[in-house]
Amino acid sequence: ELKVEQNPLFLSMQEGKNYTIYCNYSTTSDRLYWYRQDPGKSLESLFVLLSNGAVKQEGRLMASLDTKARLSTLHITAAVHDLSATYFCAVDGSYSQGGSEKLVFGKGMKLTVNP
Amino acid sequence: DAMVIQNPRYQVTQFGKPVTLSCSQTLNHNVMYWYQQKSSQAPKLLFHYYDKDFNNEADTPDNFQSRRPNTSFCFLDIRSPGLGDTAMYLCATSGWTGGYEQYFGPGTRLTVT
């Protein structure tokens, strides 16, 4: 059974600081997603990582995927208050029907960026 | 713009009173998913449709049913809601045109009183 673990689950940091958060998963997969969720809102797609060594950057966030280590990182550079949200990683557990995915989510990391 | 739409956005129902949540999409995706997300928890997959094929997760309560009358629409029926069914319900779609990435709707926040 695929398990996805995020670390840490809560993070309070000051504006301007850098930090890396981690997402580990237990079985082979080559598709990993990062989502952002604001309180009371739906999931917003941040990154789709489809292969080993994939690195994507958007603004102050950069995500990478190491499928051999079953690890993804989300690096925050010079945090700002607007980044405060909950961040989920999700891994494709895959169904036999090609093109449908069973996403298994981590528990989410609640980020608070303090001015 | 192509999108995933959920109605209503907020729903309050009484304990035991059936409720139906709606999801529609203009992406022409062949796969539609329903997730339940309780407060401070991760989304949990309830079931999905691959075209007309219904796929139930093993731990989805029998109280939850779904219908997909056509490609564009999918419904979540809760036959006898309990207080524990208070949650955000998220619909998502995927298909080859989107590289099989799941596109999420805005969600329906259901409160059972």
C-alpha cells in the first residue's frame, strides 16, 4: 500500500527566510504533485513532477523529484506572508485503467510566514 | 475557459436528509473523481468514473453513491448524512488532453446538522 509522508507538518517561519520541506513515499511511482490549499478553498496545482530528476520553479517555490530515493522536496526562498497556506504532496498510485490515477496525499504541511 | 464547476458551493442539510452534490466539466475529460476532505485532513478518494465504469474505493461507506449520466456531469449522493459527513467535497477530472493531471473544482462545503 502506497504511503506518503510529509515533513514537517507545521512550519512557522519569518519573512525572508529559506526552508525546505520533504515528501517521502513508500512504493515506486514516477508522478508526484504539489498542491497549495488556502483555508476553505480547493486545491491549487503548483507543480507536476513526471520523471526522476525533474526540477520546477515558480516564483519563490522550487520542487524536485528523486524517484530512486522516493523523495520530493519543496524549497521556499525568501518567504513572504502570501505563501502562508497548507501544502500537500500527492503521489500517483495508478489504476490499471491507463489515464486514471489514484492520488495518495500526504497529510499536508501548514505553513505560516510571519512578517 | 474550460473548467470544473461544483454546485452548490455551500450546503447545509439535516441529519438523515438525503443530499446531492453536482459536478460538471467543460474539459471533455473521461475520468471524474470525488474526494472527501474533513477539516485539517488530506483529501480522501471516495470513487471515480473511468468513462462509464464506476470504481468504488474499498473503504467508501455504502451511504455514498454516485451517478454519471454523461461525460460532462457527475453527482455525489449521500443517502442518509451523518454528522461525520460534514466536510469539503472535491470533484476532479483528468484525461489525455491534460496529460492525465487531475483538475480540481472549487469544492462544496457540506454541513450536516
